[in-house]
Amino acid sequence: MASDFILSARGLRRTYGALHAVDGVDLDIRAGEAVGVGGPNGAGKTTLFDLISGVTPASSGEITFDGRVINGMNSQQLFQLGLARTFQVVDGFPRLSVLENMLVAQALGVATARRGLILRRRDRERAMASLDGYGLADIAMQPVAEISALQRKTLMVATATVGNPRMLMLDEPVGGLTPPEIDEFIQLIDRVRASGVTIVFIEHVMRFLTTVADRAVIMDQGGLIFDGAPGDMIRDETIRKLYLGETPVTEDAHEPA
């Protein structure tokens, strides 16, 4: 019987000398889930993303994506398999226009090696259709350096999904956004999820994590310390002490004046 997990990791480790950046992580993600990864700085979140997305090789352990072992594959190969990943820095190519950024994403992510960077009229039409779907068509000719932070984040998602991935990994996607912009970005991610894409993201903004995620995975010192419903985090003593930095909440507790 085929597994309903789109991604599985077993005994995943990444060591740097005596430092265990990721220390024996076991993780399963079901197709269609939205999983938020949290934890304090230095917990191993980005390293875990790097291992899964082919940026950094694992020291040991096994990763499977869609039933296939992907250890040793690079990010480009994984993109072709349907696993896309974004990074905290979302500048793209700042001197190029929004449309040119989309065209580059299409050429690098979809084109065959033989075709290379040769662009045709249908490529431009496809890029404009994608931008229109993300509400970016009106700024297609603007340099990325001149558009807003929310528009850059939206373009980040648009270029990452150009190859119709099965899973999208986002590294701190709402960092630097205002609360109203976060609300708009949540709506954007909801639309991406509705198309059938599995979402896995790192985020420190708890409102985004608890709103978007079906499930929260919290890391500390390279390992997993919580895996469950986001609403259960506040009731977990380990999370309060090591991540949220909070004391137990009682019914008589009040907000400070």
C-alpha cells in the first residue's frame, strides 16, 4: 500500500564537529498538510530545511519524498520532482523587472537543459498569466527593487510555484510584514493550499503559524520537542519554558496594565 506521507525523514542528522545542528529527527508530513516549524534561534530549523531541500547533505539518516529516497539530490533536481523551497532573503533579481524574474524562474525551473534560457512568446504569455493569478500583472514592468515588501513576498511564492510543486517550503515567509500585510499573505497561502500544494514553513510570527498550520513542529537543540496541534502548544510545559518563555496560564491571569 502506498504511503500517504509525501515526505518522511528517519534518523536525520547534520553535525559540524561536536555540534549537532540536527540530531536524529524523525518526521512525517502528509500530502495536503500545512506544517509550521518553530523554535528558538539556533534550534536547527533552517538546517532541517537545508537537508530536506538539498542545500546541505545530511551526515546520516534518510529522506524520502513522494516515496523516493532523495538523499544526495540537489535543489534543482528536487524542484523537478515537485519540491520547491524559498529563503528568508526575497530580493530576487532586484534590477530585473517582476516579469523578467518570472521568466528566469520558468527558464531555470521548467526548461530542459537543451533549451536553456531561450525564451519565446509563449513563455512571456505564460509568465504574464502567472503574474495575473497572483495579482502582480499591473507591476510586471517594475524593477523588483521598487516594489513593496508584500509584493516581493508574493513574487517569491509565484516564482517558487512556477513548476506546480507538490510541496512548498517557506523560510520565515512573513518576516518584515505589517499585521495587515500578514493577513493578505495568509489569504495567498490559503489559495496555494487550495490548489493541492503541501505547505511546510518556518515562522516566528505565532499568529501566522497558529492560523495557517494544521500542525506545529517545534525544535530545540537540533531535535523535536513538540509535534501536534498549534492550539496545544500553550498547554505544553516544555514549549512554555524553552520556546514561548511563558509561565503556565491560569484562569485568573490578566493582561498587565
